[in-house]
Amino acid sequence: MAPTIALPFWAQSKPHHHHSSGEASEVLRKRNDELEKELKKSVEREEKMREELEKTWKRLKVAEEAEERLCSQLGELEAEALDQARAYRVRVINLMEQLSAAQKLVQSA
């Protein structure tokens, strides 16, 4: 929302004999200067926030890409672990069969 101009009560009505129109103009000029400074600060804050938002957005994109790579690597590792587990199971079964055959051979001798 745009800032509003707040005028002193005496400047809102007809000038009184206490204050000249020059004084009223000076007060309005000072108020206008203050409002312009506030507006400039507000625009600067908005630009800074926009830059921060852009930086945050870029960091988020990097984090999302890293997450995707990690998930992919994890999937590959899980597949490799499963293959190794299956190969280990086959090896254990083969050794058990050899042991069983050796025991039968010992018992028959």
C-alpha cells in the first residue's frame, strides 16, 4: 500500500493568521521529503528481499538436484547390495552342499 500524506490539522484547513502560506509550504515540503526517503528505503528493502529470495531459490534448486543425485546413487547401491546378497546366498548354499557331500563321504568310509 502506498504511503499517505499526513497533514497537520492547521495545514488541512485554511491557513490561520498564525502561520503563513510559506510556513505551510515548508512543512509540506519537509513531509514530502520524509515520504520520499521512506519510499526509497522501502524500495531498497524490497529489492534486497527480492535478491535474497532469488538466492534462496537457487540454493533450493541446487539442493533438489543434489537430492535427486543422492537418491539415484542410493538406488544403485541398493541394487548392488541385493546382487551381492544373492551371490553370497548362492555361495553359502554351494558350500553347504559341498559340506554335506563331504560328510556323507566321511560317514560312508
